Amino acid sequence: MSARATEDVIAALAAEAAPVRPLAPPLARASRLLLVLGLLSAVTIAVLGDLDGMMARYAGRETMMMAETGAMLATAILALFGAFALSVPGGSRAWLVAPLPTFLLWIGLSSAGCYDLMLRRGLGGWGAVGDGTCFIFLLSASLGVGVPVLWLLSRARPIEPLAVATLGGLGVAATAAALLQFFHPFAVTVIDLVFHLLAVLIIVTTAALLRRLALRPG
Amino acid sequence: MHPFRLQQIPREAELANGDDRDWEALLAAAQGGDGEAYRAFLQAILPYARAVARRRLGNENLIEDVVQDALLTLHRVRHTYQPGRPVRPWLAAIVNRRAIDAARRSGRVGAREVSDDFAFETFADPDANPNEAAEASESLARMMTDLTPRQKEALELVKLKEMSLAEASAASGQSVGALKVNVHRAIRRLRRGLDRDAAE
């Protein structure tokens, strides 16, 4: 194409130079979102959570529970920071792998918890205990958290929608998983863990598939 | 260095001319709606944008297309620039992204389309079948009336006048995305019409 055509493009764009309000820095936007999510989660847990049940489930394994929940929260925070960082041009690509160590730690600790349960209960620690409620909880909580997250991310019109949607999806799924810790009515078996991971996969994949619709890429 | 600003700048692009302070001021003014500042900014960044595209692409023919595409993207995301921050990493990320997209598109086209050196020999003399040619022309004209005005405009600009998407977008006011969709739908509708005619 010719340089002349580029001049025409510039003239056309300059003619459309309507004022725009610069977005706040991604770090600040992500922090504000996490603050609101944290407050809403705290209120939800205080009103509806089963803290006594949770402590009973993890009796003698409090450190493990805190580490597992911490890994989930760290994954959520890093993934959401990464999504916001990459939603604007020039964000570091290091954010793509930033949540990976904490995600692996989360899966590792959850698996260790399952293994521990199997040792204590034998085959009883293998099969599914839940009736699918936790699976539905994860998907519903992700929907509740995911809609505002994707809307906020879409305001930047990301030029790399796949990376932003995938990180955003992971952040949402990790947030939902951390919330679930406070509502889980039973210890997690291997099959329960598989369903948890399936829910995470569904959430991340859905976010990635909806990227064009949800993020209005630039 | 700011953790959200670690985008690596291509070495060649670092050598491109341009006063960063001027660019920052012009872009900030453009965000405020100053059309002249915006025009000056877009003009000033062209050599840098071309250098970034050239660094990423081997194909010289694609560079101007990528630059135009990057300008359109820049227009849509100009609100993501934070006044006072360096412009170059922000701009380089946009051009790089569009260059990667263009390289992928070009790779796909290269993999799926073949050049047939003897194709011209299969075309008959235009005067050989005047009746069929007239019928085909009539049929095509009828099918064109089935298209929406936006589809017709997109098809004419992109396929008949062979404009780039960026040029067609500038000429029609339709976004690149809308053009792609309208061209796709127009071709699909024409193809259905041809199938219908063939069946009749």
C-alpha cells in the first residue's frame, strides 16, 4: 500500500479526534477491583460462610488449609494483575507466567490434601462426596465475579484479547475457588478435586472463547 | 523500571528519529480532542512505526498495511496511554501486535492459496460466449441488489477496488472488523445466489 493512503488514514483519524478520558494505570485499576472483591467476599463469608465447619474439616491441618487458600488467593491476585497489565499496550509478557507457580502450588496442595484423606479413609477418600453443589458454586461464583472483571478489562480494548481473557478467567476461577473454601461442606476427595479442576478449565476456556464478544479488542 | 512497562523495544526502532517529549505532549493533547495535535503526532510517529514493523516483518509489501492497521488500532486504544509515560513502548506494542497478526494472516494465505501460472489459459476469449456472459452479468447485478448497502460498499472497496482494510475503513467509515464481517457476509450471500441459479 502507498504512503499516500497512510496520509489519508491519518487525515481521517485526525478528523475524528474526539476527546477521550485516559484510563487509570492498570496497577491502580486492578487494586481497586481486588479491594472491592475482597470487601464483598468478606461480607459474604461473614453472613453466609460456614467458618466453624471449615475449621472442623481442617482440624489438625490448619497450616495446610491456610497455604492452600493463600495459593488460590495469590493465583487470583497475580492473574488479575496480569490481565489488567496486558490489557493496555506495552504490558510485560512476564505476567503471562506470573500466576503459574502459585497455580501449581494450589493444585499441589489440593492433591496433597486428597492424598492425606485417602491415607486416613482408604477408599472413602477417593470417590465423590459432593452432589455437584461445589461445581455449581464455582461456576456461579465465577459468573458473578467474571462479568464485572471482563467489563473492566474491556474498557481498555485489549490488543491481545486471548492473553487478557485467559488470565482474567484464571483470576476469576481462583477467586471462586478461594471463596468455596469457606462454604465447602466436606473434605475434598480425588473426584471432587477433578471436578474442581474441570470447573476451572471451563471458566478459563469460556473466558478465552468469549474474548471477542466480552473484551471488544482494539 | 515500572513493572507494567517492560516491553522490549526493537533495536532498530530505538534508532528512529523522534522527540519523545514532543510525542507525549502531542498525544496528551490529542486525548483532549485536539485534532491538529493528533495529526502532528500521527505524522511524527510514522518513521518509528515503520521501523518497528520492518524489524518484525521480512515482507516489505506488508509494512505500510501494518502501519495503517496500527494507526487504526492506536486510534481505538488512545485512551490507554497515560500522559507523562513514554510513548515508544506503548506504540511499539501496538505495531508489533499488528505486525504479528499480518504475518500470521500472510502465512495462512500462503499455505492455502496456490499460484496457477497457466490459469490465464483457461479463460476463453470474452467474445466467445456473449449470451452466457450477458446472463452471468445480469445474474450478478441482480444478486448485488440483495446485499445491504454496507455489504455492497465493503465488497466494492475491498474486493473490486482492492483497497486494504485500512484504506477501505478510512474511505467508508466502517471499522476494520465491520468491513471483514460485511465482506464475508456479502460473499456468502452471493455464493448462495450462484448456487440457487445453478440449481435452477
